[in-house]
Amino acid sequence: MRRIFTLSLVTIALVTVFSACVRDREYIDESYWLTKERGEIVLSDPYCEYYVVETAYGYTILRSFSNYKPYEGSIVYGNFSSYGLRDFYNRSNGQVFTSEVREYWLSYFEAQDAIDYYCY
């Protein structure tokens, strides 16, 4: 009887923790995201997991994570100026998504070469 009670308390605690994480993800603080870098998706190919974002500092190559990619023309916010896996905000549809920054601050021609290298 004691094991069942302990197991049920652990289960309740885990459910509370994980449901709290999901709830935080559902609420998007747009004022926070609008303080980040702004970019526009200029290339998003359905057959390639990489896509290109144009920012004020040049072009950034992102790799999609969990099969989500924003459409061309979408306005996105986040940190496009350093390598790594991070969250971004797609203001066009109000969704937070995760992607990996592979290249950043590229010129137009460097971005073309990079996307050709990664995709074709």
C-alpha cells in the first residue's frame, strides 16, 4: 500500500511539472520577442531541412528542428547572430519554434553557396 501511495505522488508531481512546461509554451510574450532580431524567411524549400532568413546583418542559414519550417515571407524574431539550437518566434502565425543556426551574417552570394552545399 505504501508503494502505491508513493508512486501516485511521484506521478502527480511529474504531471504537474510537465503540464506547467506546456502551459508556459502556449503563452507567448510578444513584447519579449519583439526586442530580438527581426528576420524574413526568403527561402524555404519543402524538400530541404534548411532555410534562409534575411536579417539586418545579412543572411542566416537555419536547420529545421522537429520538421517545422516557416513559409517564405514569414516574419520571425530571435537570435540569428550566433551558432546553436535556439527558439524563434514566427510573428506571422504566432508560433514559437526551435531551429539550429548553421551560418550567419552571410552575403547574398555566400547564402546561395551555403544553401546549395546543405541542400543539393
